Amino acid sequence: MEKISLREKIGYGVGAIGLDLSYGMFYSYLSIYLTNALGIKSLFLLVLAPLARIWDGINDPMMGMIVDRTHTKMGKYRPWILAGAMLNAVVLCFLFNNPGFELGSVGLYIYVAVLYVLWGMTNTLADIPFWSMIPSFASEEKDRNLVSTIARTFSGLGQGIIVIFTALAVAYFGGAQSSELSKMDSQCLRVGFGKWSMIAAAALVFFAAVSVASTKERRVIVSNEKFSFKDAIGAIKQNDQLLIFMLFAMISNAGFYMTSGISSYYFDAVAGNLKLQSTFNMFGTVGSVLSLLVIPVCSKFMTNRSTYRLSLGLATAGYAGMAVIGYLLGGNVYALGVCYLLTSIGTGSMFVNQTVMLADVVDYGEYKLGRRNQSLTFSMKGFLQKMAYTVQSIIMYSAFSLTGFDGSLAQQGAAAKSAISFLMFIVPPVMMVISYVIFSKKYKIYGEFKQEVLRAVNEK
């Protein structure tokens, strides 16, 4: 097989920066923009998110099947990456810019709902073909590990840019004196987020173009079968390891997203100082960077299966330490940060491992079903991440509703604070343990069986 240069691997990986700039804007800051800048009710968002996921359950596999049947001069994946990035960039700009609807009007709610769904659709256009390219680069485990690690490195860079610079950028463009989003008025948020989203959108298109121009597609198998949504669902249902993967990955991802989603509420309402979140996230960022060393180092003396177990173990241990510090030792932010660093090392390497495992699931699907549904299989990666965010949102907003949380209050009630602490310290490690058990008992693509699958696929 043709050797792939490090330059091409890096060129491919930079595409993840732009994708995660858009991803981070949507999942980390859209909620506060809609509620604080546009006055959209939280209950509306609680209903909108699950409804959007229902459509994603139809749209994502459909897009995967379409990509699997694509054949152009540019290749199978790259045309969709570029087109999807451009469309997603346009939607991102419109989503964070109100074209003139009156606040609180029905028109504004309809506009938000339509753009919310369109963002998911256009993100799918670029995200599925981008990650689907990994198996076409290499069939060997070490090569796949390297490609996946590089892509996840740039993905983490995109997320890091959003987490570190969004509040500063919104304050600068909106003319605010404070870099705390909770202290900015609605006008500042509207102007700041509007201009910052345009910069993120431009970067998304730029990095997608670099990725497309830098890569060459290999081991591309184009399906000549007619598109059938029924066949797509059938292919997913028949790939038992894909279903198992989606289950344990969704549960562990939801645990991680719970931390990122609830931490601002914890430091604001429970710890009483929202600025402490920046210190806490700094430890997490360092852990995410260190996590990129886990697979390259561990692959020298451990299998991917053992490395994934180690990743989940590190994440669980870090969360357990946070629970002890949060409940018994007063919640010192530096002690919490050290534990969060350990957790981030585990979750960061967990995400890289999941990308590699999904490439193995593609091989397994071809081995079992006789068809290489590569893009269809990778479409489940984006879908399970959306589902994980939805699970996290439902749990969090349900707890808020049950305990009387009110974001407009300067002080929250005891029940609301207890719920926030429970979501911060107990729910994530429980989810990691459940995910670990399912993975250990049900996932079977490893060892001699994995080698058998690879031999059969390569011979074919």
C-alpha cells in the first residue's frame, strides 16, 4: 500500500480545526446566546433539541449512504467536505445573527428552530465524509492510530480556541468591559457573537479547503447500489458491533459533556465565583493536550482494547477524586483542577480510541455483511455525539425543572445547588463505569478475531 507522508496526514488533520470551531460555537455557546441575547425560553430549547435529534436519526444515515455512492473527479469524500463546510459556515453566521425579528416574536422562534436544524444538517455534510476518510488512509492499527491522533489533536485545538477566546472576542466586538458572558447585556452579546461567528465561519471554510487540497483519497470503494433508507437502517441494525459501539460511546460521551455543560452553573451558583471556571478549564485543557500522548506511548506495549480501558479508568478515577474534593473537602478549585486534568487525559484518549474503533467497525461490517458501508458507519459518530449532548441536556434541564433552578436569581435554592453538585460530581463517573462494563462485555473486535477481520478485508 502507498505510504502516506506526515505532511499529508497533517494536511488532512487541519480540517478538524474548522469543524470544531463551528461545533464548539453551537454546543458550548448557542444556548447562552439564544437565552441571554435573544430571550429564547429554556423550555423551547429543551423541546427543540430532542426533535432535532429525531431528524438527525433520519438525515445522518441518509447522508452516509449518499457519500458511499459518490463518485466524482475530486473523489468520494472531498467534494462533500468542502461543500458541507461552506454551507455550515453560512448557517453558523445566520444562526448567531438575528436578521431583524422582534425579540419574543413567533417569527424569531421559527427562525431559530429552522437554523438549529439546518446547522445539524450542514455539519453532517462535512463531518461524515471528513472522518470517513480515515480507513482509506491505512489499514494497519498503528497508522490508523497516528492519523486519528493527528486529527483529534487539531480537533482539540479548534475546541480550545473556542473555549479560551470566545468570551474575550464577544466582549471585544460587543464593546463590553467584562469578559464574563453572564455580565454582558443582550445588545453586547448580539453584536459580539455575530462578529465572532463570522470569523469562525471564515476559518471553517479555510481549513476545509486546506484539508481538501492536501489529501489524496485511497482504498476508495464506491457503492453502485441504489439509495434506500430501509437498506441503510438494515445495515446499521445488522452490524451488531456498531450498535454496541454507539451505546457505550454515547454513554461515556454524555458523561464528559455533563461536566462541560454543568461546570459554569457549579462555579456560579455553588462555588459563588464564575471566574474559577477558567482556572478549572485550564487544567482540563492541559489534560487534553497530554491525552494525545497516551495512544502513541501505550501502543508500544498495549493493545487498543487495553488502552481504551485505561482511558476510561483514568477518567473515572479523576471524576471520583472530584467527588471527594467537592463533597468532603470544600471544593478547592486547584484540587478539583488536578483531578480534572486526570479526567481530561482519560477522556481525550478515549475520543481518539473511539475514532480508531469506528474504523475497525467499518472493516467488521464488510466482513460480516459483504458491503463496505464506510460513510454510513461513520455517520453514526456525529449522530452519537449529538445524542450524547441531548442526553446530557435532558438530564440537566430536567434536574433544573424539578429543583426550581432559576437563572435570573442571584442565589439558588438548596435543592437546586444539590442537584448541580450531583450532576457535576456523581453522574459523570457513573456513566463512565456503565460504559466500561458494556465495552468490556460486548465489544469483540480485538485480538485474533480482529486480525481475522483485517485479513479477510485486505484479501477481498
